[in-house]
Amino acid sequence: MPALTFMQTSKFANSYSRYNGERARVRQKIAELITRHQADPAGWLRNLERLRDPQLEIYRIKVTEGDRLIFSVESSKIIFLDVGPHEVMEDFL
């Protein structure tokens, strides 16, 4: 399986630049995604919470008790969509 590539939307970049939470935790969660992929390239998305739209592969992971990182997966590409309070998910439900 090819190596992961990463992209970000302008919405993610804006949210991250204004993010009041722990940016180190966001970076840690991204590093955990990479580790999961390296350990199990075929099943690394298993047990991650997928948002409801069956046509899109959009996932969310918990950064802190209230904050979420939203990303989509297209083949071996991860696109970071948004980060912030729990409410950021509403745009993707």
C-alpha cells in the first residue's frame, strides 16, 4: 500500500490557526493516524468513527473531551477538513 499523503482544506487551516485547544494534541492525533496506517495498512480505519454520509469517507477523532479532528480519506490521501469544538462535526453530519 502506498505511503499516506496529507492535504488540508482552507477551513482546516483557518480553524487550526485560531484553535484555542492544545495544538500539540492535534499533532499527536495526526501522528497516531500515521502509526495506525503503518501498523495495519489494510485495516487502519477500523474502529475509527465514520460520519454518516455513506458516499464519503469522513471520520472524526477525539482530540480532547470537547474537541474533534475531522478528516476524509481518498485512497492513500488524508484530507484534514476541520478541527475545533464538538460542533465542528455538524457541517459533516
